[in-house]
Amino acid sequence: MRVLVTGGAGYIGSHTILCLLQAGHDVISVDNYCNSSPESLRRVRDIAKREFIVEQIDCCNRTSLASVFSRYAIDAVIHFAALKAVGESTRIPLRYYMNNLESLTNLISIMTEAECFQLVFSSSATVYGTASTPPFPETAPLQASSPYGRTKLFAEDVLRDVVSADPRWRIALLRYFNPVGAHESGLIGESPMGIPNNLMPYVARVAIGTLPHLDVYGDDYPTPDGTGVRDYIHVCDLADGHVAAVDAIQTLDGAVAINLGTGQGYSVLEVIRAFATASGRSVPYRITSRRPGDVATSLADPRKAHDILGWKARMDISAMCTDTWRWQLANPKGFQDADQDCREPH
């Protein structure tokens, strides 16, 4: 199939494009690079040893996005393009609502015009909120606790309404949990701009000495050690899950929610200890107050993914930390050094 990947240069997008290419699919990547680097796609080419199409496009620009569909025959779309920082979304909620929902509605209307009705939507475990007890099955009540989470919840509602109005659609709503790790080559990984918003890249920068310590946001949650527990999933497992959804999408009936997680939770302190073991470095931390929008525990029930997609996560926390550390050592500033080299004359 020829698959369009929006947000293709991002952390999950780049790993997914690599998996798509290795699985034999043809790929078109679109990205505006607001939170990513084109260097990630250059490195994907190096690893895959295959060419694919790259377009610099903002999905909120309907005309530009429509031009992609007018120039290429597209069989299916994986939609990653969205702002995704929970904490930031509480500070600038309007930007999240405008970007995440406008990009989706543009995409759906253009896909309809192009008669392309197969979509893998990158949703989030944040749609579960605190309305039920983890591990969360896909039938759990939905309740977002941050503007970012609500954009995913609203997006799922939009897509279910689209399916109800037009039964030609086949949509996988992939509710993924906390992606971490990097490709085993050390060539692509998570490269946040500025200070990381997510735990693993922050821990990695503390371990390498770029940041002095980690702030642990709360140690009074109802968890075994008081710190937040999350279902961390290796980004390569997550990418494989998206490819499995593309391969199975024609068998889906309407819009189907599917968890991509391991079913195994780790607390912040457990992650710190695992990373210290993998890196051989200490990870200084201090306890501070809770962060708005966070929940105590987020854990997947991943059985549906195995039943419908034939997919199951393979890698444990040790592999996640080891691969993150390999990427961090090889790329202390992520893709920033490569981007600087591209801008400077030689």
C-alpha cells in the first residue's frame, strides 16, 4: 500500500515510517517540522535503504494538504500530526484545540474527496482519565483530564460520527500509552526541542549531564512508592503496532478503539533506577509538587490488539532504557547538531 504519514518526522512517526518501509509499503511523509527535524527522515532512509516521498506541509493548511492527495494515489493514512505535551496544553489550551482538531477535520474532508477511507488515528491513553481503574480495556469510561487529552477525546468522537454517516470508512483508533526508547541503530530517537516534557528523555539528559537533576512531580499518589505509574512501551513496538493496524484495517468494522501498551506499569522511581542500571550513571532527582493534568496510574489492557491485529509488545523496561541511552550517547543534542550542520555553509 501507499501510506501517507502525517507528522512523519516526529519521534513515533519516523520509527513508524521505518517499519512501513521494512514491511514493503510505499510512504509519503508530511510534516511542518514545528516539533521535529527533517534529519530524522534522512536517517530513516539510511537505515531502510529505501526512498520515500517527503513533503513539508502543515496539516492545518487545507490547500497544501489537498495538493498531496491530488498528486499521489494514497491508499491509507496514519495521522500523527498533533501537539502532544500535557503540561503545555494546560497553559495554551486554545492552540491545542485549534491545531489538533483543525488538522484532523482538514484531513478527513480531503480524504473523503479523494475517496480514501482507511485511517489509522494516533489517539492516546489520556482519554481514560480517572473514570475507571487500570488496566484500562477499550470499553472503559472516557474522561480526559487535560486539554491535550480532550483534543484526542473530541477527535475520536468526530471520527465515530464520520463512520456513522459514511460506512465506507475503516478507522483504527490506536490508544497508545507512553512511548520510550529508540531504534537499535542509535540513529533515530526522541529529540525534544528545549527542555523535554516527557520522563525518559529528561532522565537521559540528567544521566549524561546536560540537565542537573530530575523533578519528580509528586510522591503522594496512591501507588506503591507514591510516584506516578505508567505503561511504558518501546517506540519500535509502538511503530510495529501502527503497521499491524494498516495491514489489518480492511478487516475492521467502522471505527475501532485498540490499546497499544504492555500491560506492565512502572513508577517514576522505578524508571530512574532502571535507567541508572542501563547507563551506569546516577540520576539525581528531587520531589516537587504534582503537575496539572497528571493521573496516578495509566495502564493498558492490551489483549484486544493481540486478538484483532496479532500484535504484542516485545521489549521490556531494560531494553527501553538501553536503547534510549545508546541514542543519547550518540546524539547528545538530538538532531540539533545535524540541523546546524545543514544550515551552515561548507
